[in-house]
Amino acid sequence: MNQFRDNEFDLAISIGMLEHIPGEKSFKKVVSEIIRVAKQYAVVVPYRYCLIEPHFGVPFFPIFPYSIQLALIRIFNLNKLRNVVMEDYNFVKNHYRWLTNKEYSTIFYGSTVYLIPPFDVIAIIKKSPL
């Protein structure tokens, strides 16, 4: 991923993508690349304790036990994933990541993390000094 120089971009924007990076190693690599190549960035991700989870439309979905999440997906075919989760038990664990604002503050060191009302998303912002 080192095809770009450090701080090559004035601004990087990621909306609704970062939570889908599978695997901890890949996730950390993508985050470090955002930090490395962009002078400024804005990253928007779902909040772990969101009122209505944006992918599945269920209140507090990310904090339910995994078995309940899978049951809801199967019963209501949430996000049209019924067949997918029946074939791959770990699909949701591997393709969705819900973190808290504190966890994102740790990962995106030196950034400001905002919990955006109505508390469904987190915005992670790094501004260049003027």
C-alpha cells in the first residue's frame, strides 16, 4: 500500500467503509495508511451504541449477543443477508465492526472524535495546522 508518499493528499474522506474492513490486521493497516498519506482526514463510521444501526435498521443491534444478531437477520432477512449468514456463521463478525468513540480515539491518535447526534455515527477528524 506504499504507492503514495507520506502526506501526499491534502484530504482523505471515508464514509461508511472502514467498519467493513475484515480482520484486525487489515483494519489497522488501512487506518495507518489513512493517517500516513493524508494531511487531513474525515472518517465517518457507525457508533457501537447507536440508536438505530444503519446497516440493519434495528435499535442497538451492535450490542446484542451475536446469536441474537444472527437470529434477527435470519427471521427478518435484514440487509438481505439471511442466506449468507446461514452459509457463513461468522459473516457478520467478519464484515461489520462497531467500535466506541474511545476506541476510535485510540486508533486514530492525534485526531478529534465526535459523536454525531442523534448518536448513530462517529466522525473522526484530523485538521492540518494553519
